[in-house]
Amino acid sequence: MIKGLKSLSTLMTPKVNSAKRIPRAQISIKGLFQLRGGQCVACLEPHAHFGLCTPCRQDLPANHSHCRCCALPIAYAGDELICGQCLKDPPPFSRIVAPWRYRFPVDGMVQRYKYNGQRAYARPLIQDLSTHLTLMLETHPERTPDLLLASPMHPARRRKRGFNQAADIAEHISRQSGIPWSADLVVRNRRTRPQRGLNREERLANLRGIYQVTRIPPASIAIVDDVVTTGATARSLTEVLLEAGAREVQIWALARTPG
């Protein structure tokens, strides 16, 4: 059972006579998914599957009740209702798929991955998102996109962070599903203020005019990201893709904030 996130032992300094460990610098997103066993990143249980033991995986905050359009968590059971915001201002994208709510322990797992580069914390979330999408596309094959688009990051920010988490997620989903992915169909043409701490209107203003489509997009696209907060990034990216010729855009993410 999840009791708090601790550093994964394979990312700590090895002790004398300890078992052979994989150096952190050699752990790629592809390599992490080849290591199916190991310790649970949440409780350090020695028998984990893709980084989480069964009890901790069951404790993840599933986003069962949500708006069928923007995936905003709602209090009513089911996924066929539409939230007030989507009724008032329908988004340009067709749907958001986000299996979890962005709260403990998912929020801590994403933050350790995104801001500290601890990819082991993302491994179970990315793998389970891929499994969730596989099941969804088996049930609704008409939702299969022509292309996965990793949510773009400004080159300067990517150099500072060392990676684009959306590209990690898109690459793994592509490898599991066979759907091609791209990191350069849309680029950021200037830096902006960080989105953290901004409300919805400020986020939309912050993103206005920053995206540029580099070539004619395919008809159906799924934008891949880590977390959907207000939907401002999703709206801005979708609008430029539709203007460039795409006909349908979905958003696939690990988690959705409660609002």
C-alpha cells in the first residue's frame, strides 16, 4: 500500500557488496520498460510489475467519473456527462483521455519524473496509460489516430530539463501501438512564462501565437502530454492543427487535475 514516495533504491548511491546496479545515466525510457520487475517505487515491495506492486497500483486515483469531453473529474458516476465549462465553451478537440486524477501519489510521481529526471517513477504510469489506450482502441478502432504528437517544448527549456516528458510518453505508446509519432510537427517559436501557477485565462494568453505547424498535418492526431490542467495547452495546439488542415484532434495524457 502506498505510504509516501521514497527514492527508488536503484537511483541511490550503491553500497559496498550490493548487487550490480544499472547506472542512472544508462537508463533510457526504452531501457526502463525492459526492466519489468524490481522494487515498487511507492512502498519498495520487492515484487513489482513495471515499477508498482499490485496494492500500490490499485491505490492510484483512477479518473472513473469525468467529463466525456475534457476528462475533468466530476462527482457523478460515469463518463458520458459533459461539464459546465465544455457546455459553455466547447473545446476544439474531440476528447481527452486521462486515466488518473492528478493527486497523491500520481502528482508526486509525475513531479519526480518531470522536474528531477527520475524516470523510474514514470514507468508504471506510462505503461498503464499505453495499456489503457490499447483497450480503448480495441473497443473504438475509429478513434485510432494517424499520428501521435508529443506536446512541444521550447528548445531552451528542453536543454535545461534534459528531456521532453511528452516525447518519452509518445515514444512508448508508439512502440506499443504501432502508431507513428512526431516531436516536430508543431514547434514553439518563442519562450513563455511557466504555466504553473497561472489560471485558465492567463494560460491561454501566455500560449497565444507561440505554436507553429511545420508541415501539413494528417487528418487525425492525438496530442500526447503528461498532465492536463486547465486545457489551455490542448486548446492552443488543437486550434493551430485544425487551421493547418487536421480534421480531428484528441489529447492523451497521464492525468487530469481535479479542476
